[in-house]
Amino acid sequence: MATPLSESTISLLDGKNYAVLATINPDGSPQTSVVWVGRDGSDLLISTVEGRVKHRNMVRDPRVSVTVIDSADPENYVELRGRAFMTPDVGRQVDTQLSWKYDGRDPGEDRPGAVRVVVRVVVDRVTGYAA
């Protein structure tokens, strides 16, 4: 069951604040990527392409951590831990929504043959200053 999000956490997620997605490499070491993040209720939404390191890591081990840092006040942050579930990003809908949120325009083209997926993180733990 998803953990409800506080108003301050929702504010950070809905703002134009970048996030750091942490996944687990095959050797157990952490791997991080700066990502755009959206929200659907209490779930986080991220768009990526199949085959990237973060994608391969989440296929193998869906446990993730996402840290969102307030661009106006870096001491204001939230870490959300949970499990990632991936589905096709049909029509690049989530990728386009995130591109408009962060860049104010449609996204650029993916490499030929790229398969874009939506990463849905079901949050089970929230920590941080804004939690």
C-alpha cells in the first residue's frame, strides 16, 4: 500500500525541482541518475528508455530511492523509497508531460528503435526535511 504524501512533499514533486533516482547495480553498489519526476496521486512517474543502466537495474531489482531537492532552498528536500513498476510510455505521454513541466516544450527525438517506458514508483517510505 502506498504511503500518503504530505503537502510539502507534494509541493516539491509538483514544482520544477530535479530529482535523483538511485537504483542498485548487480554488484550491490548504488547507481544514481538525475531525472525529471512527475506524480500520479502518491505515485512518482519517471520516463526512461529500455536498456539504460537505471532501467536494467530496476528490471532486476525494483527497489529505488528518489530524492527531490528544492531548487530555491537546497536544504529543503525529501527522499521517497519504494518499488518501481514499468510500463510502455504509449505515445510518449509521460515523457512529453515532463518535458513541458521542466523545459516548456515537446521533448527531442529518442534514438531510432528506442523504447520509452514509464517508471511508476509506489512510495512506501518518506524521509527528509520536507517530509
